[in-house]
Amino acid sequence: MKIMICNIGSTSFKFQLLDMENESLIARGSTERVGHDDAIITYFNPNEKVFESVESLPSQREAVQHALNFLTSGENPILNSLKDIDGIGFKTIQAGDKNGSVLLDEEVLQAMEDFKELAPAHNPPYLTAIYMFKEMLPDTPLVGVFEPGFHIHIPDYARIYGTPYEWFEKYGVRKYGYHGASHNFVTSETVRLLGLPQDNHKVITCHLGGSSSLCAFKNGRSIDTTMGFTPQSGLIQGTRIGDLDPFILQYMMNKKGITLDEALRECSKDGGLSGISGISADMRDINQAIEEGNQRARLAKDKFIYDIKRYIGEFIVLMEGLDAITFTGGIGQRDAGLRQDVLKSLNFLGLIVDKSRNGNHEKIISAESSKIKALVLETNEEIVVARETLKVINSNIKNR
């Protein structure tokens, strides 16, 4: 069975085509700067670059159509026709009580419409693309693998906020959690690589990049995560403010004579690592500035590390122990110094980092004698979405 996986941003479109019989990659591609005259298009077959171009792609429709043409045209087309695609999976973000791995029927699409405010940078372009695929491939199953679906087992006492109960019950105000596909893949790989019992393990995963979150994973289930109602909460992130006393917003509105929308825009524009450092949201730029003696850059990174440590400590107590901690994402995989700074706080629990392994970004960076294992793994969200898509399609076939 051939499954196409789509990852859609406001100005980007990425896809992978996989043969699920052996989970092998058939082709992949990416388009950046969608909506501009100089969109950058790159296709691989499967790992060899076979097409690269800079073209005008006014919208996601043109980007999707360009990719589909690539798959079905040329002297040696990858697919004989679009009918060879058995299903399309989307790494979707938010649909309220419809979160999970589900067929994208009208009810689910309406839920995505209803919850657009929680994911304004993601839900609208995904909805646009999904409607396009429904039009182009009306007989092909479309599946949404929603980010919060991985966190559906978080207990209500961890999910609920201290808001009026009506907000929770009637309006869906609760912790949802995100980065589900990444945490799913990394936790399962950690358990597999270390040979931990499937029903008896305690793992913390750290997805650290432009968007960052941690997850507490106990005995096969996510029991808590740092992101909440929206991806804005939890750790400070590239341009996200992280946890915040909500009354700060009212205070600043009064002080500056601005509206709530204006206050939130200021947070998004001038907050996060970018706002504190005054340099960039990119940790590579921040590290360079630190080397040059920039104190605001140092403060931004120290705050980021502090937030990571704070949540690790919280999750260890909630799980009543820890077997392993795993880093992934652009920062998590590449910044050995940050990992060292975080993990040295766990020396008192018997976690010992092997400096050579850590410096070389090996999969297991803890010493052989370490009581708690530390790992660095590359995530693979696409394979998780593909597996979930296959499950949904097969289940739908059985239930007909």
C-alpha cells in the first residue's frame, strides 16, 4: 500500500511517498516560499536529488499540483496515475475533541474550522490543502493524525486548568499538548534501543528546536507534556513566550494603552528567545553571539535551559523515577553544550554523561555506568503519520 504524507506550513509544502509493505521511502519533496515568485522546489527519488527549480507558485494549490505532476509525469514516472496512492496522511494540529488519528470527514473538518484560533499558523493552510486533495482525489482516503492525539491519556487532573469549570466542559479549555508524532517516534525508539519493558518504563523526551516541548512517557503512555491549550505555553521557544501569568497582559494593556490583540502580537513579534536575545530565534545565532560576549544572548539561552530543567524535575516526580531522557529536534540533536548543561543537573540521580559520545552526537551519550540513560535521536514524524494513516484506512475497510 502506497501512502503519501503531507506536511503543510503557511509558506511551505513537504511530502513523502512510502511503500508501507516494508516502510520504504519511494520519493520525497519540499517546496519553500509558497506564495512568492521565487519558490524553491526540490524533489528526491528517494534520496537522490532529481529535480530542483525556482519558480512562481502563488498558492498551496500550485505547490501541491506541481508535486503530483512530478510523481506522475516524465519518462519514468514514479506513479502510473494518482489512483496508485492508497491514502494520504496529514500531520494535522488541532480539532478539539476530534483529536486523534481519524478520517478527515466533514465533522472533523468542521472541528478544525472551529479550533483555528488555537493553531492560526497551521489549521488554515492544512484545511486549504485538505479541501484541494478532496477535490483532486475524491476517492482516496484522507487521514488526519492530530498532534494532541498522542497525549489523549493525560489524566483530567493534569489536563484541566483552574478556570471556571464551564470553560473546560463547554468550550474545550484544557491542556492538549503538541509535537505528538515526534514524541511518539522518539519514545518508542528509546524503549526499543534500550530494551526497556513495554509496560514498565519512564522516559522523558525533549523535542528542542524553533518549536520546543518535553513529554513524560510512562508505561507506554504520555502522562504530561509542556505545551498546553496552544503551542505557546511551556518552555520559552524561538518566538513563543512560554508560561506566563495571564494578568501580565492586562497590566501591559493598561500601561501602554493597547488592546489584547496588540499585546499578543507584541509577544509573538518580540518575545521568546528572539526577544530576550535581541539577536535571533535560531540557537546557532544565539550561540555565536554568546561567544562574542553578548549578555542578552547568554540570558536567553540560560532561560531556555532553566525551563528544560524545571520541567524535567517536575516530570521525574510525576513518574516517580526515570529510566532515560532523549533529545531530538534541531537544537536537541546539534547542541552538545546545551545537553551537557541540562544533564549535569541529574548527576545526583546517577546520570553520567560521556563527554566524547555527547560531543560526537552519538545515539547513546551516557556513560556505561550511568544509572539513567541519555540519548540523542533523529525524529521521524512522517513514518508515525504513515503508520497511523494505514491503521485508520485498514480499520475503515474492516468496518464497512
